[in-house]
Amino acid sequence: MKKLFWCCLFLGASSMYASGSVKQHTHAAGMHTMQKEKADKTEKIKKTEMTRGDVKIIEATENIRYLSQKIAKEYLFYYTYPNNAKMQKNLYATLKKLEENLKIISSVTKDEDTQNILEFLAYSKEEILSIIKQKPTSADALLMLDYSETLLEGADSIGRTYAYTFSKEEKMLVATKNIKYLLERITKYYMALYRGYDTQNNRVNLQKSISGLQQYLAEINAYPYPGDLQDIRQNIDKVWHRDDQVLKNIDQYFIPNLLSDSVVYLERKTDAISAYHSKNL
């Protein structure tokens, strides 16, 4: 069953902000309360008790975490380049993937708390759809930042229901998933600052994301990979070192397109490492 879970996860996967929206803050408060209630009564599921349905749910929550950051980042690019039709298409494609993963959880879970959280996430998804149909605005960019955090909180809350202690190889595979998630999160905050949403909260979260990414990269660097993957790991280190310097100079200049291209490269290289750990399970 362990191998089934992680193989499925690999194959299937590729804070609130001050927005001034009373509706969104009420929605977020409800999510926070539900998350706390769920955490109080959640017990970790034993690995031997995992079913195929549990595997699908965990896989979907991992995907939602990644997509929650990606869609906000993409909207900020769309807001920056409103006449670029491809960027709007990217948003629709990401939203479709988000909807697919929400449906997977909904079709499998029988847990009442999970179903209630899904209602919040479905609401966020519908609001995002209405936003991306319109011409991008600064107010909607702030809302997208809010909704991305709501999606993340919901996915994390559902995922905790199925948490357990990972094996060494599972930890490494999780590290690669978190690297991709944090790369999207870093770019999201970078773009938020670039677009003028220069708040202390955004800067703190950006630094936390960078620190988190560096910790996972350290885990990758400590692993004894074979020769070809050592080359990939060295390339990742080299590119990230350059990107880290860009992020450190954020008050001097912004190069969002170059950073975005670099993130695409890093995620593609990280996928190769993910494949290695998936085969070792």
C-alpha cells in the first residue's frame, strides 16, 4: 500500500492579506474556526489502514497546495500583462486542475469535516472563476492572494487527517514536492511586492518561504544520488544560488520574467529527482 500511495502521488501531481473585503475575511474566519475544530479531533491514520480512496485524497491535497500558489502567481502576471491572452488561458487551465482535485476529494471522502471544508474551497474556486473572467484589477489581485491562502489552509487541514510518519524515501519525495510548492509561493510573493503590495506580512512570508526552500534543498544535497542525478542536483544549486541573489536584491530591481523562467527550469529538474525517489519506494 505504501508503494501504491507514493506512486499515485508522483504520477498525479505535477496569513490572510488585508484586502479590505469583509466577505472574504468572514469566509476566512469560518475556515480558520473549522480548521481548529478539525485539528482538535483528528487522529493520525495508521499506514496499514490506508485505502485507495485515502491515497487519492492525499494526492489531491498535495496538488491543491501547489496549485493554490500557482494560480495567485499567474494572476499577478496577468495583472501585469493584461493584454497577454496566454496568461489568462494559463489561469483557466490551473483553475481546471484545481476543480478536478476538489472533485476527487469530494467523490471519495465520507468525513463530515472534510466535506464542510470542501464547501469553503468550492466557494473560493467559484470566486476565482468570476475574477479571471474580468479585466484584471488591483483589488482582484488582493483577493487572489486571499483565496490562495484559503485554498492552502483547506488543503493542509484535509491533509493532516491522513498524516503519518514517513520512511526515509518518502521524506525525500515529500521534500521534492515541497520544493515545487515553495518555488511557486516565493514567486507569488515576489510578484506581490513587484506590483506594489509591499506589506510586512508579504515580506515575512517571502523570507519564510525562502528559508523553507533552502532547508529542503539541504536535504536533497545530503542524499547520496547516483552520478546523473548529482549533475541535476548541482544544476539546481547553481540556478537557485543565482535566484537567491535576485531575491536578496529585491529592493534594487525586479526581473519577474527571468525569475519565472528560472522557476520553471527548477521545477522540471526537481521532477527528475522526484521520479528517482518514487522508484525507490
